[in-house]
Amino acid sequence: MTNAPDDFNLDDELADTDSWDDETPTTDPYDEPDPEETTGSMDLAERHALRRVVGLSTELEDITEVEYRQLRLERVVLVGVWTEGSVEDAENSMAELAALAETAGSQVLENVYQRRDKPDPATYIGRGKVEGVREIVEATGADTVIMDGELAPSQLRNLEDKIKVKVVDRTALILDIFAQHAKSKEGQAQVELAQLNYMKQRLRGWGGSLSRQAGGRVAGGAGIGSRGPGETKIENDRRRINTKIAKLRRDLAGMKTTRTTMRSERRRNAIPSVAIAGYTNAGKSSILNRLTGAGVLVEDALFATVDPTTRRTTTADGRIYTLSDTVGFVRHLPHQLVEAFRSTLEEVAESDLIVHVVDGSHPDPEGQISAVREVLAEIDAKNIPELIVINKSDAADPMVIARLLQREPHSVVCSAKTGEGIAEALAAIEADLPVGAVELRVLLPYSRGDLVSRLHDKAEVLSVEHTADGTLVHARVSEAIAGELELYTLAGLTEGE
């Protein structure tokens, strides 16, 4: 994982970025992946390149800090505060935090939580518990403490001062995972924007390094001529971060224009869009692969998919629609990420159908459904038709499956791993796709075969008859297509009939 936000040193990290606006990233076209290569094998190989082998240890004397961090997993202690719900809820939350920590590349040594009415305003956990955590850190030799919540800057500073090791909150942990998994230019810019917004409020420094103001009998003979308002180091760092944030927002605005244009083109061609959403690691990418053969990266890890993938496919009767795999959601998804990824999440908000994938083998699938729907409400997508797909039926308890089916009547059960139920899920998706609002009969000349083909691709064709005067087609179409075919429309059917 990356260093704690309040250890963030812009003098080292951003020393050569005084003119960000003039910088343009350069890439070698030969380093870009083949656009046809969708298996994700290279990403998977790279992600698995460094793994700790239990029982083997090599102590090297002459080794750089970078090499040392690559060879050694970060050793962490997890700490949570349980304020509401049952003990089972608290343990599920801590188990999820452990999975997040392992995904980020760390070894969990200890996992503890405290029962409180509300977090302590100074140290998040009680002052007495801080001493207990410090003893655990000393006994286990941990490098980092991860707190299951978002810490205020003062809480972060107080905990590090008392525990004497790096302290990271849940938000920074999730941002770190996103930074590791983002591959596209847009995804990396979104993650960097979220990280900078998070770090901006958590800058810190010590002693004289805090200020570049001079006054009185200063050392080094500065004195007269050097006094004035000046600019503190933190102010300077914050200004430079704001400059970088402004540049990232401009870049993302340009990328959003491209995405909006593509979406408008699909709308113009009356192509329905389906967004696959759900909790992280619920199996969304596996479902997409099963439904379309997309071959996107699949891994049993949280947030394995950060960059969205869209694939075009057809229904059994020949209608074209798109399926989009989106980033997974999680409880208490950092608001910085929601804001930064808003342009990507618009794929969900502007879709015609949401396929909500649920992990049927999870200890708390109902909690996952609620967490996902909270995010959907935040991006104004709660009113979009929703189909629940209960995945991992091969590993789920049949009693849990029955409970979910009773709770969510409009749902199907499948296993992306074995393929069981995939046909039923596909049929349910096709049944929920929007159909044309206008039913009509058109007589198309044989010279307009392109219009016949367009109806087969973009509309629901009910019947086709070849006559002496042309092709007679009975179909349900969108209002836009009905307007294009007005010249060839036969009387006898009205809208919605």
C-alpha cells in the first residue's frame, strides 16, 4: 500500500510538476495493449508477479528501499468500532476490511474491534484502547494500523502520534486498491483526482518546515528585507494540489464528452443498454463473460474491475443491445470516488436496465443489496428497472437462495462458474429489455433492404411477408424509427395498439 496521506511530501513527489498545465503525457504506441486482446491475461500475470511464499525468508543486507518494499508484504493490524447492528454485522464488516487489506497487498496480523455508541472524536477508538492497539503493534511487529472507518485529519494525526506507526483509514485503503487496478487513462485520472481531494485535507508538517515566513532576528542573516506575509509550506502544497486537480478535471471533462457522444449514438440508433452492477467481487465480470464471451479479467479479489467494459450482443430474435460491466460497490464507498467516477457511473444511471448481481454465498447478501441500492440512489439510478441475478449458486446455501428469492421476487439464480442458470438469466434480461412504443405495419420496397435490416436490428419484428409490391413488416419500434418510416407506414394500427 501507499504511504499514509499525512506523510504525503509534495517536495519529493511533485518537485518537477511546477508546470503541470504544460505537461502532456507521452506514450509509446508499441507499449499499448492490442485492442483486440480482451482476455486480461497480461493484467492477471502482472498482478500475480510478486506473491509471498509462506515459510521462505531471505534477509538481504545491501538492498534499496524500493526493492525491500517489493519483496516484503506490509504487515497490518485491523481496528474497527462497532456502533450499531449485531455482533455478526461487526464481524462481517471486519472480514470485509481484511479482504480489502489483503487485496491491497498486505498481511493481516490481528483483527480487533470495540463496542461504542459513537467513535471517539479525538482518537476514533477510546484513549485506553489506543494504548492496547499500540501494545498489539509492538508485540506483532506491525507496520500499519488500518481503521474501519473514515478518520478526520485530527484523529489520524493523534493516532499516529500515540501508536508510532502509520495509520490508514478505510477510505485511503480503497483508494489505494483502485490506484493499483486502474489501467485505462480515464480510470487512472479518476483515481488520482479522488486521492488528491482526499490528501488535500490531510497535509501536515512539523516545526520550521511548516512556514517560509521570516521575521525578527532569524538565523542565517535573513532579517530586514525578508519579512512579509510569505506562503506557508502547507499553503504552497495545497495550491499545487489544487492546480493538479483543476487539470485532471479538465482532462476528465474531455473524456466525458467522448463517452457522452458514444452514448448519444446508441440512443440515436435505438440500441438498448444494460448495466451490470453489484457489490464488489459478486461476479459481474464473470457474468459478462458468460453472456457475451467478452473475456475480461476475472479474479477472486475485491475491485478487480475498475475500468468499465461494454460489449454489444443480440437477443434470440436478433435485436441488438449493449452490456456494460461497471466498477463494484462496497459499504461506505468513499464519496471522493463516487464524485470522481461520476462520468463512468453515468453508464449505470442512463441505462435501460440494471442487472444487479448478488453474491449468494456471502454471509450477508441482503446487506450487499442495500449498500448497492444506496449508491444507485446517490447517482440518480434508483428508478431504472432492476433485475436481481443471484450468482454463485454452486457455493450458496439453498436456504439463503430461497430467502433471497422470497425477498426479491424479480430475480433469477445462476452460477457463472458452472454455467447453471445462465440461459435463464439471459432470457430474463431479454424479456426486460424495452420494446418499441409504436406498433406499425410498413410496406418497404425491395430496393430498401437496408430498412428491413434496420428493423431486424433495432426493433421487435412480429411478422414479415413478401408481396408483389414489397416487404410487409409488422413490428414494434421506437418513436424515432417510426418517424423515419412514416412514408412507408400502412394505416390500420395506432400507437400502443
